[in-house]
Amino acid sequence: MTRAASPTRILLVTGLSGAGKSTVLKTLEDLGWEAVDNLPLSLLNRLLATPLPAGADEPRSLALGLDSRTRGFDAEKIVGEIKRFARERHQAIETLYLDCQTHELLRRYSETRRRHPLAPDRPATDGIAEEREMMAPLKRWADHVIDTTDSDANGLRQQIRHRFGAGADAPTLGIQSFGFARGLPRNADLVFDMRFLRNPHWEPALRDLTGLDQAVRDHIATDPAYEDAVSRIEDLLLVLLPRYRAEGKAYVSVAFGCTGGRHRSVHVAHRVAARLRAAGFSPTLEHRDLATPPRDGIERSAETGLDATKADDGFQGD
């Protein structure tokens, strides 16, 4: 005997060509999802009506890969079709959009020696620009947006496991430290600037240490604003995180920044992660710029307003 049954979860995976859709679909398959790539949405009802084979378990979650190469692609029309489909079947369809900066897409196309699907006889930049415009409605409407510019395949797989793996009904919580000198984290939901705290970089005995060292932690803690400010941030997160869970948010990334990402942000991220663990959360902790060497020029520019390139030709510090 066979039967048809709706998937427990439907995820539309889309985005720019070269941003990682194939990696995402393969990872979801490894997690037990059924993955179908480039299926015209007109056939979705037929796919869902296909009976389960005899002896099959309950229906798996379904991932649908969709990009500009899909026959009859029209982003505005696709959004309308998904809304209609969800309304008629009383089943939500989530959308994951994979974004990537143009310079990184060009590097990937150059490495693989592939032509952009929308510009087979033109420069890849033309195809990327055209596709970015075509896909804009889907990006605006997406439930999840991941920028893969700074991610390799392993990093992207890890993000997908965190967001869509077993136990992903509760938000996956990521905490990271970073240095403003290298730019904001691309996928951060909440960013806290720790540059108001006393800077250990200017203490010769502390400069080569990090926020994981007790001497640095003690130095930061002597700042009069430290305890009150960090305690308030912790309390705020304890209010917000349950609300994110209630709203069904699958992934929350909290980032703490200082100038170079080696002292203040590292210590505060470490402390906040410990407080959240004690409150019953299970955050992952990453220190993005911990291994970068200290540079006086960046620290000086942060405190005097000078342009970093005028003060020193390096760009790392704190």
C-alpha cells in the first residue's frame, strides 16, 4: 500500500550562481532531507502527490534547488506561486538565499574555469550583475540569507548543519568576536561594539596576550563601565533569545567587536557565552581575528581619529 503525505518541512534553496547551492543541497541530503534541484514550481504539486513507497518511514523534509537556470524563471512570479501554494496547502515554505560578493564570485569562476550561465560569451561580471538584479525579489523575501563570501565549503556545510540539522527547532546560537579593522561579520544579527572599554593593547605587558589570558581579562574588568555594560548586554540577550525562538528564528548570530579582535571582544564574547550556557543555551564560540598580529597604527587611529593608513601601513591591532 502506498500513501501521499506532505513533507515535514519545505525549503526553497536559491541565490546567485557560484554562491554554494550545490553544497547546501548535498549537506541537506546528508542530514536526511530529500533534495531536488531545478524543479519547475509548476511540478511541485505533482511531486508532493507522489505516493510514498511501501514500508517507507514518515515523509522527509524537502529541499528544492532553484536558480536563474530553472526553466521559466521569474523571481516575482515565483514568490507569488509560493505564497499561493502555501495558502492552498496550509503549509509554509521557507526560503534560503545564498549571496556572495562579486569579487569572490569572479575568483571562484576563474578557479574552476567555468562560464557564468547568464554570460556564456561575455565577461562573468555581466552575468553576475544581471543575475543579482533578477534574483533581488527572492532575496528580499527570503527567510534565511547567508553570505558565503568569507566561507569555504566546510564553513558553509557547518552553517547548514547548525540551521537545519536535528534539533534546529530551537535557534542555533553563534557568538563570535571580531575586529572592526577587518570589517563587520557578514551574517551577524546583533553586533556590540566593545571599543569603549580600556584597551589592553597600550599596556606593553599585555599587547601580545589575548582576551583569553587572565591578565588581559583582569585589566579590562578594571574599566569603570565594564561590569554594568556587559551585565546589561547579557540581560538583554536573555530577554531576546526566547523571543527569537518563539518567532521561529532558526539561527541567531551575536558578534562582539573591538579594534583588532584580539583583546576586548574576545574576553567579552567568552564571558557572555559562559553566562548563556549557565542559562541553558548552547552557543558556539568563534574568535574570528584572534590570530592576527597587533599593530599600533590601527589602535592609534581608533583613539585619535587618524586614518589608519596614515598612521601605519598595517591594519591589525587591539
